[in-house]
Amino acid sequence: MILEPLPVHDGALPGPVLTEVTRLYASNHAFFALSGDFPDPAHITEEQVAKSLADELAHPSAEVLLARYEGKLVGLVALLGRHPDPSDPDPWIGLLLVDGRVHRKGIGRELVRLIEERLREAGREAVRLAILENNDQAGWFWTNLDYELIGYAEDLALERPCVLMRKEL
């Protein structure tokens, strides 16, 4: 698996990449039905995905990485180098998506391993994330990767209840 930065040219994604990423988002219907991020999770559009990615990249320390395996897009991760709260020293995984057609095949685990390795190499000591409180599958996934519960809060964008997790690198 390789990670590559989301290619943004003149503030826009190339059409073929946007189509690929939209398919990735659409393959995660259950997550987006749970999150409420899109008005109709069964019909996620390229325009909605483009806006969502632009919102992710609006943060000064944000980056979006694409995960490819054998040339195919299998995942996406949005990282924040710094949380908006200046007292929080850790980077954050803001979003991790794995193509729904390859769930439970180790892709997510490998993607997290690559992200953690990247953060370690950058001198980071830990990483944090927030999952929706009602997302039991995500809780199981992250707990099995040794992320620990550190608290509860509402997300900054939509004020949804979240579980905060952290892992020492």
C-alpha cells in the first residue's frame, strides 16, 4: 500500500480523482448514515465530496492522503497536525475511510500502521482521534489497535457526542 497526498490543483481536484474519492465515500453508506454528514448517504455526489474535502483542507495543518493498493484507491485519511485547541500537542486523525468493498481485509489496520509510522518519523509522540459515540464498529476497531479512551466531547463541527481516543507512538 502506498500513501499519496490528495492532488489539488488551483483549489480543485482533478475530475478522475474526485470520481474515485466519491466512489470511496459512497461505499461507506452505513458510516455516513450514522454520521449525518451528507443529506442522503445513499446518493453522495461529487460536489458534496469536493466540499467536504475542501472543509477538511481549510485547517492550516491539515492534509488528506489517499491509500492505493495495486493502483486502486482503497482508503483515505484526513490528518490534522495540530488541533484547534493550542493546549493539545498531538496530531489528530480526523477521518479514516476504507473502501466498503474491502472492509475486514486488513486495509484499515495497514493504513493506520502507515499513518502512525509517518507521525513517528516526524517526531510526534502520540496521536488522537474522536469517534462518534454511537459508532460501535469504530470503537472496536480503534480499541483493537491499542487506542485508549481519554474522554468524551462534542465534535467541533456538528456538536455530535464523541469518544476521544489517544495512542502513544
